Amino acid sequence: MRSLFRFLLRNYFLMMFLILEAFSLVMIVSFNNYQRVTFFNSSNNFTGAVYEKFSSFDDYFSLSRTNIRLATENASLRKQLQMRIMQQEKYPVNRPDTVDAPVYVFTSAKVINNSVNKQFNYITLNKGSRQGIKPDMGIIDADGVVGVITNVSPNYSTGLSLLNKRLSIPAKITKNNNIGSLVWDGESYNTADLREIPFHVIVNVGDTVVTSGFSNIFPEGIMIGTIKKFDVESGTNFYNIKVELSANFNTVKFVEVVQNTKRAELIKLESNNVGE
């Protein structure tokens, strides 16, 4: 014990210096947007590697549950594939002279860090620029929308979770195609708010909410959730709609990163409308 006290006394000034340096770095990163972005970009490789080690350790103990989930997802994908084959057989389309390149390309990734208990939650994936991941790509899993990529390093990427109040997703109610914006309510990882739906629209509990396709990030029809409850916002002509999210953010592990191969073309075209 005496040796420990002697060591602490001998290195007191060095330890105080390191503590103050760390505190200063935290304050700078927390309260300055530019420094925060720079820090996250430069530290993605290191923190990504650390998160991946912890994730691998956790995977060992949750392997059985993961296998069950993957089997369920594979069954769902096989069902969708079979339905598409049946549809093509029923309504064949002959295009002998053309080969349509896919508008959306999907890259599988694993979640190695994720938060659900903050106002601004982020998600970290084990894929980066070397695997073709770029900012402004969507993140989905078998259950629905998860988030949007914001920063990448060669082997890792981070993104805004849907549980982040800075993220807004163009959404629609499937039964009537009415368009609104989905924003997290900051209350629970199970729910979000669907806004801008006019009160003359017929809305019911249980109605399905999906991506509208009115963005260059997500394709149309990706599941978001179902309407849990609603009322009319006082003093406005719009509903307050609470949506129960389909994705389970507390257990999300395997995701798909969505790349819109026509995104650059769309942005360039739509930029011509600015100021008109």
C-alpha cells in the first residue's frame, strides 16, 4: 500500500496533466461541430476495432439467438423471392435488347456498436469505404429502417440511428399513400412520430407506415412500423401520430447498407430547380 501511495505522489502532476488534457478534449469535441466531426473521422478506425472485439465476445454468448434470427430472415427472403418468381411467370416481360442495372445495391454489415438511451443515438458498422460504403447511404435490417450513414473510414462506418432527433425519414401510410415525415420522439426506442398527415385523411390504429421513396436514400416500401395511436394536433390541421417501430433497436445486429446507384444523377438534375 505504501508503494502505491509513493507512486501516486511521485506521479501526481503527470496524472493531473493527463486528466485535464482528456477533459479538455471531451469539452472541445462535445461543443464544437467541426472538431466533433474531425474527431469521429480520425478515430473511426481505432474505436471501430475496439467495438468489433467487444461485439465478437458478445456474439459468442448470443450465437443460438442469432442463428434463430438468421433462419427466420432467410425464410422471409425465400418467401419474397418465390412471390417475385410467381409474379414474373404470371406477367412475363420480354426485354431482349436491354439489361436493367439495379437502382439499389445492398451491402451486408454487422452492427458493432449501438445506443438507444440518448437523444442523439448513433450506430457503428464493420464495413467502410473499402467495401463501398459512403455517407448518405441508408441502413435497414430484415424488420425495417435502421438509420443513415454519416461518416466512414476504410473499414468502419458510423451513422445516425433512426433513434436520433436529427434524422427525418420521408414516410407514407400504405393504405392511402399520404406522405409525411417520421422523426424520433426522443422517448422510447420503440416509437417515433409521423408528422404532416392532414386530419381529413382516414387513419386507423395498426395502419402500416413505410418509406415513401421521396428521397434519394431509401427505396419505396421499406417497412418503418405501424400506427400505435393518434389524435388531432390542437390549433392545426394535422394529426399527432405515434408509430410503433418495426425494427428492434435494442437487439439489431445484422443490417444491409443501401446504395442508390442513381443518386448523383438525381441530385445533379434536381439542383437545376434551385431558384426557379
